[in-house]
Amino acid sequence: MIGRPDVTVIGGGLAGCEAAWQLAERGLAVALVDMKPARMSPAHQTPLLCELVCSNSLRSDDPEVGAGLLKRELREVGSLVMACADQHRVPAGSALAVERFGFGRAVTTRLALHRNIRLERRVIDRLPDGPTIVASGPLTGGQLADTIRGMLGGERLYFYDAIAPIVAAESIDMEHAFRASRWARDTATDHSGPPAETASYSSDGEPAGDYINCPLAKEQYYRFVAEIRSARKMAAHPFEELRFFEGCLPIEVMVERGDDVLRHGPMRPIGLTDPRTGTRPFAVVQLRPENRYRSAYNLVGFQTRLAYPEQRRIFAMIPALSGGEFLRYGSVHRNTYIDSPALLGPEFELKQRSDIRFAGLVTGVEGYIESCAIGLLAGLFLAARLRGTACPPPPPTTAMGGLYNHITAPRPPSQSFSPTNINWGLLPGLGRKVRKRERKRLLSRRAAGDFAAWLASVAREAA
Ligand SMILES: Cc1cc2nc3c(=O)[nH]c(=O)nc-3n(C[C@H](O)[C@H](O)[C@H](O)COP(=O)(O)OP(=O)(O)OC[C@H]3O[C@@H](n4cnc5c(N)ncnc54)[C@H](O)[C@@H]3O)c2cc1C
């Protein structure tokens, strides 16, 4: 039984359990505090730690898929969550699905029996003194959310994500698209705020710009709108009483307001001239780089609750995206997350109060294993800090490094921060055009080498 803990971890979910384990394994005394079963969030139902609140699938286990690559890395670095998941896996093709109660019991037991961990079941409303990792998840309970909001300032904690889809750069058909920035300040399309670019033209007269514009002719536009209207939408969870901001309405809500609303909103063509026709298109879907590698682009202002297969089908009606490879689909749901790139330092510590660190979904990642990965990194970073050693961040070419950069790399003010799951768009491309299957194989191989080198450097630093 430990005395005064070196670290308090708030939240025994995917992130908190992994962080606590990594700290404890490195000899630090941890108080792991979860409010269950005294207080249950609207989605949690059992007293077990590491509860999978919805699907029992941790997604693909194929290392040539982003989620599979992340799992491979988690296993290599000694993840408790992955060890228990592997132990309780159920048949699910190339995915890793688990028997959820066996999995939850295994994680709970191993943490409860660890000699460096004290498991506490209580609600935390205020942040404790001393090194703390906040991993309270998308449904942060009690007054903790208010405490965090008060500390960060009101605008830095979000309660919903409104996510636009992301498409792989290589899959955009540039025969049906053109590059240009809008001549006027952008306003209503994107809740992230106005990008202030003006039109620019390269010396050879070709329009240049940060955006890729995908034009639609009149008939194409109205067919597109009609399909969105009749498409299947994702149902909200009972506790998700969604309230939308006028500045970031989902596209299907805009369509309900009239056939031309999209054309005057995110699809407005004003300030754009198609260099191939010399005219202004009838409507335009604008794509903005999602990362500095320009390997992925988001559909600006296209936050949506359309079902994923419907997104795939309907967005393929945009001529430039007829072969679009979607790295992430749009969504709108209840969440609690902070503006990590603005608020957190390189070890997920609050810039304004470095004894407080964040991990898991609350940092702006999506998904079970992504939350686990950020918990694991938070544990490694803090353990190194408290032991007076160093833990370098994972390289950007790895799945963990891609997630790490997503939540720590500074963003220009025009780019809003929204949660992401692991996808190839978070990693730098290969710098040359390669067929999709081969590209994934090469990216996965590159990641394997770089991850092994990183693990070796972590071990060296810790020695
Ligand atoms: C309804 C819903 C469905 C989802 N479905 C999926 C899915 O199918 N697949 C997927 O990959 N991801 C899904 N997610 C996302 C999922 O929540 C995360 O992937 C993952 O559980 C987040 O991990 P976490 O550790 O950050 O938070 P959580 O796993 O939610 O853990 C947070 C823990 O903190 C505790 N806690 C909260 N507040 C306090 C407090 N004040 N004091 C003490 N303890 C506290 C909670 O009891 C909880 O145990 C879903 C999310 C929601 C809300």
C-alpha cells in the first residue's frame, strides 16, 4: 500500500489506466482515482476500469492500417491495455475485438494489485496539489469540467466536436479541381474563424493558393443537395442534446433550410475563378491542408452527422472526389476536450501550470486506442520528468508521433483544432506518388524502423 502518491491520475479509463501503469512500472507511487461506481457518466455502466462504453472493437489489427500500426507500437512499448486486450480477444477478422467484461476485469485487477498503485473510488471536483494527470474523458463528471474551464478560460474547453471529413491528397482528381485562395476574407464557412488569405497568382499566371477548390455545375450541385437531404444520418445518443452554433451548422441542417443555403455558405464560389473556364463556378467545395505535409485535406465547413457509408457515396458526387480516399469521416458529437496545441507544452503539461497534465480523449484525440496511446505517452513523460531523466517524443513518422504532433504542434489561428483518430494523414507522406497499397506498406515499414530507434533512445535516456 502506497503512502503519499508521487502522482494523481484522475480517471480510470483507457488513458488513465495506461498512464498509471506506465508510472507505476517505473517505480512511482500513483493514486488512480475514478468516480465509478459512486457516480456514473451517462455512458459508463460498470464499476470496471477501462470500460469500453460502446463498441467492443479496438479496430484494425493490420499494421498497414493506421489503427493497426498504432497497436503494434503500443505492444512494443509495453501497453497494459493492449496486453489485456490480446488476452481477451474474440474472433473479428482483421480487427481486434475483445470480450469487454473480461478485458475490463483484467485491467482493473492488474492495476488494483500493483504495489505502486492505490485505487480510489471518488469524484474529483477540484484539481489536487502535486503532479496530476487529468484523464477524465469525454464525459468528465462532477464539477471538474467547470474547474478546468475556470482555469483555462471559457473559450478553451469544448463540449462538442463538429468534425469535417479529411481526404488523402493523392486521391484528389486535380483534373476537376484548381488551387486558389478566396480573394475576400472568408467568414461563414468555417467555425474555425476567418482565414485572411488574399488571391495570389504565380509568375506564370496560374492561380496559386492554399486551398484546392472542387467545383460543381448547377445540376451536380442540386443533385448533391437532394442526396444529402434524403441520406441516412447517425442517431444521437440519448444524452446528446445537440445544440449547434450558427457558425458551424452540419451540412444536413443547412440543407434542411433550403436548396441554396450550402451555395451561400461553405460551398459559396464568390472570389474564385476556375482557371480552366475563366468563370466563377456555380458552387465549390473548398479543401484546406490538414497538415504541414499537405498529405491530407479537410472539406472546409463540412461537419456532418451523415452515416459514414452515406458520406462516402455522396462526397463521391463531387467530381474531384469521385475517387476520394477518406482518412476520416465527419461527425458531430458530445465530447469534452481542450485546445491542446494552444494550452499544452511538449509533455502534455499545462503551460500555465506545469504540475497539471492532460491525457486521453480530453486532449483532442478520438477513439479507445488513441486515448490509450496518449495516456501511455503522458505516463512515460511524467515518469522521466520525476526521475530526473528525459523521454524524447516519438518521431512524426510513427502513429504515436502523428498523434503527438496533432495535439502539441502549434496551429495557425485560421485553423481550428478538432479531435482526430489515427490516420495516415497525420504522418508525413513519402514525397513521391505511390499506389495506395504500396504507400501503406512503405509508410508502415518506415514507421517500424523509426519506432524501434525511438524505443532504443527512450531506453538509453532512462538508463
Ligand atoms: C457514448 C460514447 C461512445 C463511444 N464509442 C466509441 C467507440 O465505439 N469506439 C471508440 O474507439 N471510441 C468510442 N468513444 C470514445 C471513447 O470515450 C474514448 O475512445 C475512450 O473511452 C476515451 O478514453 P479516456 O480514457 O480519455 O476516457 P474514458 O474512457 O471515458 O475514461 C474517463 C474516466 O474518468 C472518470 N471520471 C470522469 N470524471 C471524473 C471525475 N470528476 N472524478 C473522477 N473520475 C472521473 C470516468 O468515470 C471514466 O472512467 C465513445 C465515446 C462516447 C462518449
